Amino acid sequence: MSPSRINEFFNNHPRWTEVSVGVSITVVGTAVISFVVWIFKALGQSTSLRVGANWTLERATSDSAHMTLHPNVNVVSRSNAPKKIVHSIWVRESKNIHKPGKIYGKVDLVNHIPIENRTTGGDPLNLVGPTIKFANSDREAEEIMHCPIWIQTSDDRWYKAQSMGNPPNFAERLRCRLRR
């Protein structure tokens, strides 16, 4: 196709250029706006609550065939963040909240801890997660320790704890780089 034929086509069909330019601007604009909304939402969620975790491993002296393991969870919130009530703590195989995988343990805090000791916005919350009993195997202990620890709030929001097995997600890495 020669340039003269292309010019002739666009001169005879001026609506094609208007439609193609309009569609291109709409698609690019929607993509940019969606990305900005996503990044603000991700940054907002990652900065409102900070959940950290570590593990306590106990070797039973009376029963040498089994060991127990439980996460220690620490929840800190910003002073201007909305208050949230921690409902439960989960240890799950999957790093995606919508695909739980194998569930190693869950503790429902509603009946065990008063609501004022589970509400964010004041002092940091120090909570004990589910106790997981397993065969006396270092390999199995390591496998469980690499599973994500999740907290579920009463408004059905999920927050993943940061520990050695759970590195920060993209939004948190981006926020840390922006601070520098």
C-alpha cells in the first residue's frame, strides 16, 4: 500500500480515524486510571495494619514422637487508621487468600480474648495463633513455618503476616522504596 492510497482511504472515510483515536484514548485512559486506583488501594491496605509473626517450637519431653508449633502474631496499626477487630488467626498452605490449600491450624479469638484486647488502634496486639501438633520431623516443621499466617478481621478482611516465610508483597516493597 502506497502512502497516497492510505491518504485517499482516510480522506474518503474520516470517521475511521476519529473512532480509532477515540477508542485508543479510552482504552489507555481506563488502564491508567485502573492502575492508579489499584496502587492507592494496595498502598492504603498495606499501611493501615502491620502484621508480624514468629514461631515457637516446643519439643514434648513426655511424647518424643510429636512436636508442637504455634505462631506469635503482633498487630500494629497507624494512629489515624480505622479500628479493626481481629477475629481469627490462620496458618494456611496457600499464599492466595481465595485458594486456601491445606489448613494447618485456625484459632477463633472471639470466645477466648475480650474484644478490647483484639481491637487495633491502641497498643500493639500480641496474639498467640493455633497450636499445630505434628510428627517429630524437622522437615515438617520447616514446611509449616514457611506457610503464610493470616489474620481475619471482623469485617472479613484478610491480612498476611510478615515473617521469614512471607516476604513483603509488591505494594509494601514499593512503599518502602518511596520512603527512601
